[in-house]
Amino acid sequence: MTNPFLKSEIPSPCYVCDEAALERNLQLMQRVQQESGADIILALKGFSMWSTFGLVKQYLKGCTASSVWEARLAAEEFGREVHAYAPAYKQSDIDELLPIVHHISFNSLSQWQRFREQTLASGVSAGLRVNPEHQEAETELYDPSAPGSRLGIRAAELADADLSGIDGLHVHNLCECDSFALERTLAAVESKFGHLLHKMKWLNLGGGHLMTRKGYDVEHLIKQLKRIQETYSIQVILEPGSAVAWQTGPLIAEVVDIIENDGQIALLDISATAHMPDVLEMPYRPNITGAREPGVLPHTYKLGGNSCLAGDVIGLYSFEQPLQPGDRLIFEDMMHYTMVKTSFFNGVEHPSIGILRRNGEFDLIRKFTYEDFRGRLS
């Protein structure tokens, strides 16, 4: 059976969203909402492919934004609830956000005090992000509760604070975690902030709930959400990014050349630093359909990007057959935290964006041009 992502009409390079896979994830989230009573909203920092919002908004209540521009995207293209959180707001940010958001969370008491009267006058529901000082994220780069974190208010800082006007607390310390990490986090939150939860209307538990990953205990998640809501008579909000777009489509790339230097090197029409930056930042090794670890299959190659950065290397992979210029590679699971991080570094061609529809047809949504590159400069 031919792989649907190798259709001739799909260009290279190209991010391809699998519409059917996306809807399966959304259906699972709908079940979690219905059975737990919690609200689930989309974290745009993880998945901002607004050409899919017509589908996503059939299942989720809204979006959460980390900036004015994300909030505008949510308001203009999603059209349901908009929640906002950022480490710090300028006056101009608040002036633009309050007319278009429904919830806003502040990262410090000083920010809340500065914008308190303006926020209350707007009618927007205000919250504070708190730091439970409980670590669950495996990668330091993504750990909001690491020592010295700039994200969230610690319990000691709230001891004598005037919280009148605050409707909710915002907690986010998970990263692609399971429901048992959430259970441990909730225990930490209740230990440090339980006395405040009784006074709140909502508790935002942020993202990092990878409920769409195979093996995730959805029943246990639902149990945790129901318990916390019933205990404190509070509305729980989840804002996943990765979970919405988990395993919903690849990045298609093409072999451009093969060279030799202490082994075979395949040069591709994509760049790790420009198109898959987490490969270098985290780092992590993306899966490629049909490829294995080096040495497992007969032909091993170092895969290199097409920028001039010396370290633009994706890694070592082995293949059943020798690679040739023109061969297509399918980098799996590239919809979340990939497209949102891309750049036009070195002026290399930016991958197109497309959707593989549920009926098997491919729609090319966006092809980037020189004018897009030029427009980011001055």
C-alpha cells in the first residue's frame, strides 16, 4: 500500500497535517470534557495552524495565547474564548488584549497591581500564575518549576497578598506528561495553594497533558479532574498544545545530494535549525518512516540540513536501500512545536503547508516565496 504522504502532488519540503488524525485527537478531548466537566482550549504556542481551526473549534472551547499576536489570531480565526498569559505585559499589550480576551493571567503580583483597575473595569476574568515548586518535566529547557524559574508566583509571596478581584489560579509545570504527573502536581498545588482554591472560580492547569499519546490513562485523568473540581467547586481548564496535534502529520523532505566524509552524508532540502529547531535545542531525534538507528539496516547516513550552519545535522539513520538524490523522507510527528518555531534563517526555502483531507485528497494551503523572506527584513 502506497504511503499517502508520498503522493506526487505533495511538494518537498512540506508540512502535512493529517485531518483524520487531528479529528481523532479532538474526539478524545471531547470525551474528556464531557466526562470530567473540565474545559479544554488549544495552546497556540504548540499548534497555530489556523487553516484547521474550522475543525478544531467544533470540539474545543477556545484558545490560549502567549502574546498579543496569538490572541489576535485566536480572536480573528478561532472566534471562541480567548485566554492569555505572558511572563510580563507592557501597557500597550494590556490595551490590546483586554478588548479581545476573556481570561488573563498575570505572572507576578506587581503586574497584577499595575493593571488591576484596568482589568477589573474591562470585565475580563483575572488570574495569577503560581509556581507549585514541583518538578515533572524531563527537559530543563521546558521545566517551569526549576529552581530560579521566572514563571509563576511562589506560595510564600502570596502569604499576605490582597487577592481581591482575582478569579483563578494558573499552574503549568508539565511537558508531555502522563496523568500521574498531574496527580502529583495537584497534590503540590493543594498543599501550597489549597486554602486559596476555595475562593477561586477557576483553576487553569496549563498544558503538558499528553492525553492523546498511546498508553495514556485517560480514565485516571478524568478521575483527577473530577475530584479537584468537586473538592473546590471550581472550573478546571486544560490548555494542551502537543496533545492536540500529536502524531497528526509529518514534514516531507527530499534528498538533494550524497557526499562522503567519514561515512555517507545525505544532504536534504530542509534544515534542522530553521525547520526542526528542537532537534538542536532539546535535543531530540525525530523518527523517519522506514528508517532505524544507525547500523541496524544495511545503509547508514548522517542526515544534514541545507543551511550553512556547521551543526545543521539531524542525526544518523539507517535505511534498507541506498539513498539517492530525489528520494523522499517522511519525518514523523512534526505538527506540534515545529511549524510554530520555524525561521527563514539563511534564506533557505521554507516548507510549504498542506492538509491531507479525510477523503484522501491533498490541499496545498500555503507555499512560501522569496517575498515572504524579504518581508521579514528591512
